Amino acid sequence: MRETSLRSMDRRSFIKTGLGTVGALFALGPMDSLGADGTGQEVARFALLSDTHVPADVQNNYRGFYPYQNLLKVVPDVASCSPDAVVITGDLARLTGELGDYANLKSLLDPLVEKTPVFMGLGNHDNRENFLKTFERTSGQKRPVSGKHVVVINKGPVRLIVLDSLLYTDKVQGLLGKAQRQWLENYLRESDNTPTILCFHHTLGDADGDLLDVLRLFDMIEPIQKVKAIVYGHSHVYAFSQLEGIHLINLPAVGYNFNDKGPVGWVETQLTSQGGDFTLHAVAGNTDADGRTTKLTWR
Ligand SMILES: [Zn+2]
């Protein structure tokens, strides 16, 4: 894990050099009760998934991985952990967000949705319109940012905000955009001090395919102490780093890795007001770190 504490002048260079490899949202199903850890501290348990890349054709494969089969395998694994909620940070669909991709995603997630709420964000391989057509049941929450799907998940000791970084379907770069950033700033300033984790699809580097407004985002959130971590996908790499005391958690892909070093799987997490435990469930690719828990303490 990389630990970095930088003054704001250095933030730009960290983003440029340190993170190069590093949606729309939807709630389905009921919210369950909270657990507690051994100390009696209130705990929220989430399953964090990303980059499922579910295809319409179940035989579709890439680098020897079958994304449909991977999610089929992961769903019972997630269900057996009985999380309070599931969050999937985008690239739900194979490449272009086809209706057939989402139909398969929906049927694969059905056994989970019956047990726990599933929140989905959109990535650059999603299509907002097709996604919404397929997942038409909403959480009943009014959409706070026009044309973007933003969902706030309040779960005991923590709050997760799933943001929408989808800019163009099947073009790699992402953008939150001014309206969404402005909404986020207002929301963060007006809400209580519950430790807050931002979730979205895109990586935080300076490459053309990263989140293009990452520096504006960081300028905004750095002084807001309640923002503790960012969870994202996109790179198909599992990695932890830190910037200005904010933890950056890059989720592995469920669908496939981009090179043999990367695990394919998902992350089980237990979050408290003080920090979180993140445990890798590697189902394919590099499984060396399967079961490994990374402990983070919030700033
Ligand atoms: Zn992806």
C-alpha cells in the first residue's frame, strides 16, 4: 500500500505520476439491519464489485475469461457473506451497454437482489438509457443531478455516495462534470459528519482515459474532513493508495484482468466510523491474495 501525505501543491504531481494505473446508480431490494463487530462498534457490511462486463452472448470471452460465468460464480459467494448492500462501480455491460447485456446482468443479479439491495454505477462501457430501461425499479430517491445518476446510501456508521462518471459510451475517459461536482460540494457541506465514501467508475490518474476532472474533485473534497475514501474500478487492478489522507481503493474486475498479475473477483468490506476492513475474494486470475484483509483507518 502506498501512503502519501502531500501538500496541495504536490497533489497535482501525485495524480500525474502516482495513479496512472490505478454512473448511474440504482437501488434494488430491501435494506437490512446492521451488524456489530466484536467491540460492539456499529458495522456496515458491503460487497464491492466492479467491471462485471456482462455480455449478451454468454459465450463471449476475453483473455480466456468468461465474464458471464465469472458473475455467475461470484453471486452465490457474495450472497453467502450476507452483506448489508452490494455496490457495483460500473462497466456493468460488456462494451456498448446493449439491452441484451443488461438482461443477462439482471438475471444474474436476481438471487442477490432478493436478499440485499444492489446499487449500480455506470462506467464507460455502459449505456444509461438501456440500463434504465432494464432496471426500471428505482429506490424512489429523486435524482439530484439532471442527466446523471447519483445515489446516497446511508448505512449505520457510514454514508456511500455513488457518483456517475460516464461521459461517452465505449470511449474510455470519464467526467463527473461541473453540475455533479457542485451538487456534491453542496451536499457534503450541508450533510452531517457521517464518514463518507465516494464511489464511481473511473481511475484517478492523469491519462486520457482517467477521470478528467479528478483535480477539481480533489480540490473540493480535500478540506472536507468527512470524506474518508474513494472506491473505483476501471483499471481492472486491485490496489490501495492514499492522497491527502483520503484512501483510494481500486477494485479488481469481476469480468477479466488486463494482465496475469491482477486478481479477478470482488471485495468484502466491514466499515465503521473509524475505518474499514477490505477482504479480497479472488475467483480467477491471480488468486495469491485471496482472503487477504487490508485494514484502513479514516483520517
Ligand atoms: Zn472495465
